[in-house]
Amino acid sequence: MRALVVDDDRAWQQILVELLVDAGLTVDVASDLRQAVASLRLNPHRLAVVDLSLGGTDHRNEDGLAVLDAVRRHDPGCATILLSGFATVELAVAALKDHGAHTCLRKERFRRAEFRKVVQEVLAMPLAPGYGDSPRARAVTAGQALAPAASGGMPAGAAVPAVLVVEDDAGWRSILAELLTDAGYQVRLASSYGEAFGHLKRGACGVAVVDLTLSGAAPAERGEEGYRLLAASRQAGIPAVVVTGSSRTIDAERAWGDYGIVAFLEKRTFDRRAFVEVVASALTAAPTAPSSLDALTDREREVLDLLVQGLTNKQIADRLVISPNTVKRHLKAVFEKLGVNTRAAAVGKATGGG
């Protein structure tokens, strides 16, 4: 049996496709009204999951309603689920009453378990005449529950480790938490640097899943709190997986090179199975030995970098626009944290530690 996913967001396409494939469906994907209509004309579908807005960044776009109408015209045996991040209560009611949607779900409250339950309800409904008479169709008509396919995670009988998820977006936090819970892990959630840092200092997790950009940070620190958490994770010997909206090469290189992460996953190409497999491999990997370099603050690291380049205290002060006395204070802190007494020894530690 076939399902149709109509959504212009690649990440949501992947999430929905994987859930529907787990339910035993062959899935077609469309990004706009034209593609959706072409797919509806080509094959009969048991279920269509339709995003309300198919206009990219135009949140006023409501092409999804036109897709619902097209389903009723071209594929009347197909049930529809409207999925949206922008629908009002009035619009949701109109989708149900006037456009024939089976139900409406909001993206910001999306729960995989709830979605799977709705899919099972749809598949348990009587098939339209002539749809097909495969063993799978007969089983669904009889109301048999569809078990999701295995997608990695904890082996039976294994001790359940905790995974820390650091994510300030409620939707992504929910998706990641539900994936990990379904895979058999304990999940600890943090939406800010302070919460996450406390978990890491207590060693209360076996792996950390970290978003690089936390919106709660001050503007001057935005984009840096994630890296500080990677440093704290490394110092605690806890492997880290980055899941981020950034696709910048410099972010990937910095996370891999400076913090020894296990994986760098981009949200726009997020793959559910790959994520669960990465977490599983991170938990079995040898813990990263903490380095004294990880204890340095960003400013101390900058001072040490310039020291490695052979600059004098005055030159370092000029480069960083600080006073020579401030440079001396930073160097004293660097020497203490690295356990050295001379500039040459500090340079040796820095070059030996990468």
C-alpha cells in the first residue's frame, strides 16, 4: 500500500517517510501542489500527510488545502492528515469539515507515538472498493496493529544509559527525545547552557547530543555556548554528537578538530536511523581523555594561540586590544591550567595537544 507525503521541508519529509515506511507503506513524496496532483493521478494511496504551507518562507501559503481537495477528486479512497506549524483553530476546523481531512496535527507539538497511532487508526479503516486485496491490506482491514520496524538502539537486557539532549527548539527537542526513548535510552533534556553544564559536571549521562546555537544566550555569546558545552563534555570524558541547523564548513571543522566529537549531523538532512545508530556507536566508543587545554577559556586560548605564533606580550595585547597586564594575567592562568612554568613549556603543551 502507498502513502503520500506533501511537504516542502526536506527534514520533515525524511521524518514522515521513515515513520510511514516503518508502518509498512511505500511512500511517494511531493514538495508542491503540482507534484502532489501528479502523484495522486499516478497511483492510489491509502494515506496522505499534507503540510498546510507549501510556499517556502511564505507562511500565508495554504496550498495544502488545495492538496486535500485534489485528494478528494483524484484519490477518494485516500485518508488525509493535515500537518502544520501555522494553522489556526478556525482553519483546522475548516480542513476537517470542508476539505475532508481525517485529523490535523501541529508540527510544534509533533509526537512520533501520537502520529504512529493516527496512522494505525487510518490503516485499520475499511479499504475503498477496488483498492487491493493483498495479505497486508486484509490484515489492516481486520484491524491488526502495525509494529514499527526496528531501527537500532539498545539490545535486550542491556543496562540503560542516559543521553543528554541539549536543544532550545521545543519541536526538535521532542523529536530527539522520542527517538531516543523509543530506542530504549533514558533521556535528560536541557534547553540552556546552565542546565546542560550541570548535567555534564555531574557526569549524569553517557553521551551528549548538542545543538551549537542556543537562542537563550546573550547576543555576544550566541553560537559559542554550544562549543563551551562540547569542551565541558570532552573534559568530562563524555562523547558528544552535534545536531545543528548550521551547514557552515567552519563549524564542522571546529567541532571535529577542536572538540573531538563523534558525529556532526545537520538538521536539514537529518536521518532518524543514522541518528540512533550514531548515538549507539558513541556509547560504545572509548571515552575521550580530557585535555588540560579543554580547561582554557576562549580568551585564554586566544592568548595561547598568539603565544604559539611567537608574539610578545605587547604584540598579543595589541592584537587582542587589551592591556599588557591583562595578557600577563591570562598567561598566568594558562600556565596554572597547563601545569607549566615557562612560555616554552606552554607552547610545547599547545602544539603537542593540537
